[in-house]
Amino acid sequence: MASGAYRNGVHKGASAASNFKSSSFKSKHPPVAAPGSGLRRSSSASLGAASGSLKDDRGVPGRVRVAVRLRPRNAEELVADADFADCVELQPELKRLKLRKNNWDSDTYEFDEVLTEFASQKRVYEVVAKPVVESVLDGYNGTVMAYGQTGTGKTFTLGRLGEEDTSARGIMVRSMEDILADLSPETDSVSVSYLQLYMETIQDLLDPANDNIPIVEDPRTGDVSLPGATVVEVRDQQSFVELLRLGETHRIAANTKLNTESSRSHALLMVNVKRSVMGREAALSSEDDNSSHLVKPFKPLVRKGKLVVVDLAGSERIQKSGSEGHTLEEAKSINLSLSALGKCINALAENSAHVPVRDSKLTRLLRDSFGGTARTSLIVTIGPSPRHRGETASTILFGQRAMKVENMLKIKEEFDYKSLSRKLDIQLDKLIAENERQQKAFEEEVERITLEAQKRVSEVERNYADALEKERLKCQMEYMESVKQLEEKLVTNKKKCCNGEGPGVSGAEELAEVKKLLQNEIHLRKAAEEEVDYLKNRLGQFTQPEAGGNSEILKLRKSLEDEAHKKKKLEEEITILQSQLLQLTFEADRMRRCLERGGSGNAFTGLDSLMSQVGHLHLKDAGNGQRASIATLSEQVGLQKVLSLLESEDANVRIHAVKVVANLAAEEANQEKIVEAGGLSSLLMLLRRFEDETVRRVAAGAIANLAMNEANQELIMVEGGIGLLSMTAAEAEDPQTLRMVAGAIANLCGNDKLQMKLRSEGGIKALLGTVRCGHPDVLSQVARGIANFAKCESRASSQGTKTGGSFLIEDGALQWIVQNANNEASPIRRHIELALCHLAQHEVNAKDMISGGALWELVRISRDCSREDIRNLAHRTLTSSPTFRSELRRLRIEC
């Protein structure tokens, strides 16, 4: 079949239309103007002009993108046109469409996208509307419009709600899904208005009583606004769908020959998006134009984008639609408005000096969409029936003319002074509150120190006043006693003189002695006065708020701590000596019993030998040969006899017996025998009854070995083992005991059947509680248990047996996981990386992981993990989760 000329405004062989093929619907940002291309003419020659505070007054050129969609044959066409071929032939891979004139000739047209009757709603949205939605989120205006004959699927393409089948959702619903997913509820907002243009009157579909809304134009910028329209702020997708359903019930439709529910009005959905972003002002060069720059800080900006989705009423011919009466008047009004739109597009395509914008309210509303500042995508819908070839050709030519219209895209952003002021007010309030809190705490501390100092000064003054008074009384008493002695000696001397005993030498000696005593008293008095002065000086020193007293108190406290440390060491040595004494006593009693029993002690001699070997094994690592010898000796003594010794009253016998059982449990071949003989119950009894750290550590290790067998795991849970392990984990302080307990719980975490019971009995919280000791071996077992539990949860979620969030996150494990995701120890880090990947595979955990900081760790794992399998698992998880993808897109992170 010969092909006709291309209908893009050029002759055969011309390649003007091929220039449009280089542009694609998938480009997110507007294209840059080609070199040498001039700017558009003034606003008087276009449908719209720039509005708001613009980032670039010139803008960038962006041509109107046009896609064509073919509707499949309906039931009537399948019968009426059964003997005729379709009037169109699509070549989607070449983006071409052939319109048959007859059986041997056809016209060929090129579009930006050619969508067959098998194209899905998702495909239509991605190639037609998604680039426009992304531009709106970046601060541009955007328009998505559907044009075509009545009954060709315009409303299906744009306004389908898809409640029964989600894959049938139209462009309106899918656009709002992407907008809400990319916005931040705290800083961004989105509002909608839903209108219809009926008989040249603008009516509110959300408020039917508002049936004559005026159009107001800004005389300075030429912006068009509808001040009387209802504006509803949208928070979630469900409320938006309810608004669309309400609007569709109020939209006017009629039954014609071409369509049982033919729309009799043009519907316009207006979505206003307001986003807060941080922008940096341009750098300021220094005066000498050197490499240093002064960069101004970030300032909050508001980007305001508007998305207009237009579902035009279908063009129709009266003789084919059979319209009459009021329906005929509606058809006339529809055709007049569509004709006015076509005239405007023709004028813009031909660069005419005059564009008849004011011929219709429809063209006034769309003045920014064609020749203005909006990014516009047009989808023209056609039918396959050869009976409507004329209408199909008219629709195709409309799309061809629209492809020649070029807009100047301009971003709409302005400084968000209100947000900045609000943030500064909040920061100021916080700083004031913090300052008041610190001031109050400082004043309370000063008052406390002052009261304490006053109390100490009062006590010191009282003590020194008492001491001073006692010293004064003492000195006074000594002085009086000395005076009394002198008086007595004076009286004695007088008596001797009166009796005729000359003073002679003895009198002189007495006088010298009295003088000497007097000198001594003077010296004592001076010493007392000096002591009083010294005490007064010391009192003055204590009254001053210096740190001398505190340093003496610290010295005394340090001395007391040293004494306590020495006392503790002595107590430990005494404990060691007591244990050695008990051991020697036990050995002596055992020898005595062996001597008393004679030949009947062979079995116990073997047991003693077994105990001795176990003691040596406790001091050094046990090899395969040593375990074999233990197994041989236990067979000689009897496993039942060894288990009975677990209940012995002798602590040393219990310790040796539990060591034997633990070494036997390390071999898989012995585990079944131990369980059948009641060894598991005996081990659990040791955890329940005894508080000896060694018994609990070895018993927990034996239980951990038994818990490696899946059959034993269920038996441990049935006998209340997880509760006893949890109790031991809470009470124990020894790192090795905690390691054994964590290892046992970690083995239980790997059983899919025990997830609910393990969590309900506190197993997860007990496992997390063991991290308090900080020992690397304990942390490794905790990380292994968390990885096992997360893997089982992921498997259960994928199989549909589990719904809701992760038990690990509910029990508070996420914070510890994030903190240790980059641990220096390789085993800990590997298990935690696996746990994060398994948790992230369940979509319901995504929001909690983002708020908990796990997203950053997943990104790091996908890039830097040393193991390729974990790195690939993290990458697949991030790229398959819609929530993670949205957050990464919001944070501008490439994964």
C-alpha cells in the first residue's frame, strides 16, 4: 500500500516533522533552547504570560507534546463494521499513524507517542502525564488535556477512578498518587478545585449551588484566577477519590447515538502544589576577582506549581449524534468552544500577530497552557471505525497543529518569609526556655551551695568557739593554780623568816625558783595567746568559701576507697581459700568413702575419674579425643546416674555433673539420648532452683547445644524454657553466662513455628537485655538471633502467614540494630546487615525504618558492604519498595 504525504505542514520528503522525534515525554526537566532560536513574541501574541515571583524571567522553551490513543472497537462497531478494515493503522515503534483514504492510499502522520488499543492506563500515564507532574513538583505550571470525538475514551483516560480494578485508574488519580508520595506533610501542601464549563458558564462540581463563577485576570501579569471556586486541601488519596466521585455525580451527561453517557461539559481539575525548599543565593566574588567567594546562607523558598487536567467534551456532528432540543443547544456550545480553541492553536502554530483568546471562556482558562508558561501534554483519542473517518482526520489534524505550539516554561518560586519567621520564633522560644531552665538550675545550685557553706561555717564556728572556751578555762585554771602555789610558798618563807631562820642561801634559792616559775607562767601565757591567735586564723580560713576543706574531704574519701578496695581483695582471697578448703574436704570425704566401701566403689571411682577429667576440660579446650573419653566414661557410669547427680546437694558434684552433660550435649549423636533420659528437664531445673553462676553458665550452654536441634526447640518452649532463660538473662552478670543464654535464645529465634510464642513470653526483650554487658561475644549472639528472627518474619510475610509490622521493631530492637550496623566486629556487622535487609523486605516496616534511621544504613550496605550477596539484597530491597524510593527521591539520593 502506497503511503501519502506527511501532514505536518510540509511537502513529501520534508523532515520538519522528524524534528519532534528527538524530544521525549520522559525528560523530567524542560529542554534548553537550541542555539540561535529566538524567544517567543510578546504576551499579546500568546495565550499567557509569566506570573508570580519567577526564578528566570526569560524561561526556557518547551513544545506542546501530543500523543494519540486508539480506542478498540466497541460492540456496535464489531457488528456494523465487521466487513471493513480499521480506518487507521498504527506504527508505535516509529511513532507514526496511517489514516487510510481508501484501500490503496493513506496519509501518514507522526506524533510524540502512538498508543495502540492495547496500551495500559499505566503506560498512558507514564508517557503523557508523569513528566508534567514531575515539572509541577519542581515549581512549573502543567496541563494535561484530552481531545477527541465523543465516545473515543477521553473520560476513561483521564477520570477513571479504578475502584473495581486498580489497573484502570486514570491520569487524575495516578497524578495525585505521585504528588502525595513526593510531598512532605509537615512543610508542603496540595489543594484542588473541580469545575465544569457548561454552556459558557463555569460551575463548581464540588458545590453545585455555585453555578456562575467569574474569571478574573491580573492586569499586570495576565494571570487568570477563579476567586469563587471551592478549594479543598487534600491530605490523603482516599479523600481525593471521594472528591472526584462527588464531582462526577454533578457533571452533566446525556445519552446520544454515539455515546450512552456523553459528557456535555468541559471538566477542569486544578491542583495547586506548594512546596518548601532551601535555596542558596549566588556567590559574591571578592573585589580583586580572586578564587575566594562569599556565599550567602540558605534561605527558605516556596515553589508554587499548578496542574490543570482538562477533560474536553467530545466534538460531534449533529446528524450522527442525533442531538435535538436542549441537547442540540449543548452540542452547539461545545462545538463553538472547541472551534475557538482550534483557532487559537492555529494562530499560535502560524505565529499570527493576533490570537483570539477572548472568543470563549475555554480559551481564556487555557491561555497559560498554549503559548504561555505551562508545560502542556495533549492526548488525542480516536476510534477505528471507517464510518467516522472525517472526525478521526479532524482530531489528528488538531493534534498536528498543537505540536507546533511552543511555550516558555518558567518556574514559580518566592522567598518563604513566613516559614522563616515561624522557624526563628520557634528557635527563639526554645532558646529562651533553655536559658530560663539553665538560669533556674544555676540559681538553685548557687542557693544549695550557699546554704551548705553557711551550714558548714556555722558548724566550724561553733566547734572552734567551744574549743576556744575550753582552752581559756584551762589556762585560767592553771594560772590560778600557779598563783595559789606561789602564795603558799610565800607564806612558808615568811614563817621561816619569823622563826629566826635567815633567808641565807635557801631564801635566795627560793626566790630564784619563784622567779623561774613566774617566767614559766609568762611563757605559758604567751603560748596560750599564740594558740588563741592561731585558732582565730584557722577559723577565718574556714569561713572563706575556698576549696581547702573539699580537698581534705577528697583525700579522706580516697583513703576510705583504698581501704574498701583492700578489704574487698582480702574477702576475695578468703573466698578462694574457703573454696579450696571445701575442695580438699570433698576429696578427703570421697577418699574416705572409697576406703570404707572397698570393692563396691568401682563405679564411683570411674565417676571420680570422669569428674577429674571434666575439671581439666574446664581449664583447657576439649578436643574430639577428650569428648570421646567422656562419652566412654559416661557409658561405664551410666547416663541416668550422671543426670541424677544434677540434683545432688553437694555443689561440687552438681558442677562436675552438669559439665559432663554439657560436653555430651555438644555432640549431636548424644542429644537424643540426653532428652529421652530427661536431661533437658534436669537442666531447666538447674536454672530454676540454683543461683550458682557456674551451674547456670554450664546449664545454659548445654541448653544452647540442645536448642540447635529443631525437635528439641519445641520441647524447650513447651517446658517453659524461654521463661527460665529470660529470668537467667535478667539476673546474670557474668559475660560467659549471658553468652550461653543469648546463644540458646538465638537458636530458638530461627524456628518459624515459635515466633509468636517466643515473642509473647519475652524472648526478644530478654535477648536485647543481654547487650548491657557490652561483651563482643554476647553482642555477636544477639545479632545472630535478631538476624534469624528477621529472616523468619520475612519468610512468613512473603508467604502471607503474617501481617502487620515486625515484632523486633515493636520490642525496640531497631535502635540497637542501627547503632551497631557499622560495628567493627565482622560477625556482628554481618548479622545486623542481614537483619536490616530482611526487615526492609516487608513494606509495612518501611516508615518505621525511615524514622529510625535505618534507611541510611541500607544505602551504606548497598554501596559499601564487603559481601556481594548482602550488597545486592540491600539494593533490590531499596529499589523495590515504593516508600523507600519516594524517600530517596525526596532526599535526592541516588541508589
